[in-house]
Amino acid sequence: GDSVNFNLTINPLPTNAGGITGNSLLNLCPVATAEAFSISAVDNATNYTWNLSAGVINSGSGTENITVDFTGVTGNVTVQAIPSNSCGVRDSTPIFNLSFSVVPVVDLCIISVDTASLHNEIYWARPATNDIDSFRVYRKVSALIDTLVATVAYEDETYVLDTLSDYNPNSNFEEYTITAVDDCGNEGKKSDYHRTMFIS
């Protein structure tokens, strides 16, 4: 029984990738581009698979440092280290959640009726911000439908006269809401509804 020596080469798996570094709060308007994300280099890995829920890698694909152009306003990022051999892969990194700046919410201040009692008047305060291009004022038609009464530029008077002919302030109350719209056309959340006073 002579013994024979064999040289064995052990191909280890990569270690698990650590956390992702990068901005987690991104611009909504314009949607963020060239955003950098990175992980520390992983032992025994030669390639990295990045997964993006709403973006496109514009540089660094397959490496530990990428830049991303975003195409939507929801998202998260993960990355998986790919080994230098065919023995398998490690788990993806913990999910890196992204959020996007939001269009400000605006509130209505006063809803009244004009002196002739023909049309409702809607007033609001203009927030001091560079994030709003215009306002949209809506009147509730049903539980699911609001009709657009007017769109008002940010710099214009913060007042709307509802001259649409499908309501009568002398026979019923009405409910109004307002939204802000940014320069990219993204519309913010609707304010709480405000109801006109109707006294019969």
C-alpha cells in the first residue's frame, strides 16, 4: 500500500456581499440620473449582478460600483456577488430601498359663493417653494370621480371661480380638493375635501 499525493485546489464561494452605499432619497423632478451605488469588493468574486426595480445601469455593470438612471419613482436595489468559479453564488445583499421627493400637498383655505349666488369661489395659500409649477382644483362628482374645475399657474392668483354649469350652489353643497403639479407633470396628493356651506 503505497500512498499517492494529490494536489487539490479549493475553489471557495465568495463571501456574502455587504450593504449597499448610495443615496436613498432621490429627485422626482427631474427624475434622478447618474446616481452612484456601491458595495465593498467581495472576496473570491469576479462579477456582480445588480437588480434594479426602476432604473437602468449606465456605467459599471458587473462591477462593485455602478451609476443608475432612474425611469420611475418607486424602487429598490440589490446586488449578488458572482464567484470566479462555477461552484455557486452567494445570497443577494439586503434590499436597499429608495424613496423619491414628493410634490408638496396644498390645502384649500376658503370656499364661498359669489355675490350673485351663481358660482362657488375657491381660495388657497401659495406655498413658498420651487417645486410647484401649477395647481389643479377639482370638484367631487361622486365617490370615485372628481371633475377638474381649473388649472392655475403657480405665480397666478390663488383663486378659482367654478363657472362649470353642472351644479347649483343654491340647491346643494359641493366638495372641492386641490393638488400641486411639478415642472415634470407629476401631480401630488389631493388635499382633504372642503365642503361649501349650504343652508336651506
